Amino acid sequence: MSVVGESYLVGLVGEGVRPSLTPPLHEREADRHGLRYLYRPIDLLALDRSGDDLDLTLGRLLDAALALGFSALNVTHPCKQRVLAHLDEVSPSAAAIGSVNTVLLADGRRIGHNTDVTGFASALRDGLPDADLSAVAVVGAGGAGAAVACALLDAGAARLTIADLDHRRAGDLAASLAARFPEAEVAGVSADGLAARITDPRHPETGLVNASFVGMHTHPGIPLDPGLLRPAVWVADIVYRPIDTEFLRAARAAGCRTLDGGGMAVGQAADAFRLITGVHPDRERMRAHFVEMIREGR
């Protein structure tokens, strides 16, 4: 639990994170609870680490955060899986998917958690409560993809296809999840393999999620051929900067129901806030703040 008078210093580590809305989401909610809370982005693209590899940079950042008295770090692309090697302890749920997005720093220890799973689960439950989970495909087998895939299987997905440019990474994630969810059919495929499954009339996909970084303001584009989209398929994107991605626009044009990345952004932020402070945030208030910032073009 939080302590009266305690202050919090939190950072967000990743590539292109300076425009992130997570810091102001945390800070305003903390204000509403009377907490002293400072949250700053730590953008890997802005650091002069051209001679370092990512693992070395992450190790140095975690050492510095502990030394400087940070309360926690949130981590995002491309650090969610690589950061595990630098932690002293990992929660069972984060260890199960091999991905961490929240690192608590206390007593010289680094403890990893994952709030992306619950964040996507709440977004799907609120935004597409009647989504058909018979056969869902996830694009991206990185940290976010692992979290989304786990959330879908937790929600009852019967058949799950994970696609990635690195088909071996997709296969490894699929094998890991298949062992945890033996009642479901889980497969890992290449990008070309996903196209074949989506167009297979014998086993049509009912849902499609972009859990890759494609479509972000720093990585513009679309994760798959929009010609593969059909009206019967619901489509979700975890990207929220921009909130209306090219992928979602193509999906709407094809007649699909869509879910933007805002729900997951708010859900994971709220769950991380609770982990860091011990205080239960007002999720509706955080969602309203998020919508306000999007409308303002922040």
C-alpha cells in the first residue's frame, strides 16, 4: 500500500516514447488521490548509445534507476522481453508469457510484472463484448503479441494463430501457449502463412488483432494486405498513436467492427498505477482523460 507523504518517481523506457500518453495518465490520476507523482519518458532513440547493444543499455538504465531512487519503470517496444534478463524476480503471469511491461524497484531489487494481458482483456470486454473468439489471429509475437494472445486464450479463444515476420519466434510463442492452454488450438505462422489461413474457407478467422508496432507514428504502415479483410471479421489494433490507424481505417472500409488501442492503453496504465502505488485508480476517469488528450491532439 502507498504511504502518506510518499513520493513516486516513474519512467517509461522504449523507442519513440516521448509522445506517450501514459505519463500524463498516471500523473493526473495521482493528483486526484493526493499523491506526489512524477513520470517521465526515457526514449532510447534520444539516448546517445550508438555503440551499445540493447541489453547493455537496459542494464545501465535499471542500475541508474535504482541508484536514483526510481519507484518503477514501465517498459515498451523493444524492451518487454529483453528486460527479463536484468530482473531479480518476475511475477508468475509475466514469466508465463516471457514479457514484462512494469518493473517495480525497491530495496535494491527489480521485480517484473505484466499489465498488458489484463489491459487488453478489459479493452476487449468493454469494446467488443460479443466478439466471436472461435478463430482469432494475432499479428506480432513480441511482448505485446504474447500478452494479447494470452488474454484471448484466457477469454476462451478456441483457435489462435500467431503470425510474425520471424516465424520461429511465432512458433516458439505458440508452443508455449499451447502447453498452458491445451484445450485450444494454437499455431505459429509466417506472414505468408497468416494470409493463407485468413483466406481458407474451411476455417475462416473471426477476429484479427494487430499486436505489432506497425502503424505507430514512428513505424507507419499496415500489418497485412487490407484485401484480406472481410466484414465478418472483427479487427483490433493495440497502437494508439495515432488512435485511428491505417489498419483500422482499412478494416472499417471493409465493413469490419473495430477496436482501437485506447482501451488497452488505459487498462494497462491503470493496472500499473495500482501496482506502483497500491492505490486503486478510477478507470472511467482515466479513460475520460485519455479521450480528452486524444481530442486535443496531444
